Amino acid sequence: MPERELYTPGPASGAHIHKDGERWTLIVVRELRHSPEKVWQALTEPGHLREWAPFDADGTLGTVGTTVKLTTVGAPRPVISETRVTRADAPKLLEYNWGGFDLRWELEPLERGTRLTLWHNIDRRYISMGAAGWHICFDVLDHLLGETPIGRMVGPDATKFGGWQRLNAEYAKQFGIETINWPPQAGQKP
């Protein structure tokens, strides 16, 4: 049986939010069984991002000052945003903006791998959805780096996945917010 058919995400964990008025930041922490150098490559190289991230990049994200176009994957219509890498200290720290929201990736070496921390400013209405999405992306990344790929699960493909629906509800409960039903019913706005 293919790995993807066996995949079930674990319970919602490793994520919390920081609130600063209307500005909310999702913070997701995951321990991966792979070296910081290997994780860094997966965070910065277009070929690797294409296998797990919710966007495609038309260039490497590993150099400060580089301008890269990031294109959402699986959206009803592609959203293309230009980003400039503001910090890139391999294999420790990476910062850039995606669609008007800041992303900060920190990699901390562990005895048997890497602690990966993501700070992502996100519209508070969608923060549990973002946590569920990143949870699955990090699972896909871990499988990819472990050479047991399960395939990218992002956008509408992820929201149709039963594990995503459960994670969205679990994270909403943890964060003390209401769950937005996704995808919205026809004629309703999220």
C-alpha cells in the first residue's frame, strides 16, 4: 500500500499563537530526524519546496537580497507574490515575506536531527487552518527527507483530507477560537 494511503496526521501539537492586538503570529515547532543542512536545503531550494510547501518558488530562497516569485499551489487561481529574502544564515535562520505575511524559519541542531520553528503572521480568522496546513506540510517534509515521500498535500487537496479537518478543529479548540468551516458553502463567505 502506498505511503500516502497509510498516512494519518498525529494530534494537533507543537503550535501556539502570539497575539499583539490584531496582529497574530502562528508559531509551529517540529523536531525532524534530519540534519539542519538537509532541512535548510528543503526550505530554500525550489525542487525541494515543490515536494512539500504550499507554494512554488522560481528561485532559491537561501541568499539575502534575492527576489523570488512564490506561487500558491492548488488555489482556485494561482496567487503570485514577489518576495525578497531578508535574512538567510544557513543553516540556522531564514526570513522572507509571503503574500504580505512574514515567515521566519529557525533551525536548531539536536543530537538526532533539527528543531524547526516557523513564525508566520497570518490573518487571525484563518490561524487554525494555517496550523493544520503547516502540520501536514511538516509531516510531508519529514517523510520526504526520510526518503519515504507521501506527496504534497496543500490547498484544496489538504482541506478535503479528513486529517486536515480534524486538525483544524483541534487547533481552533487549543487556540480558543471558532472553527471556520472550509471550504465555505456555496454563496457564503469565509
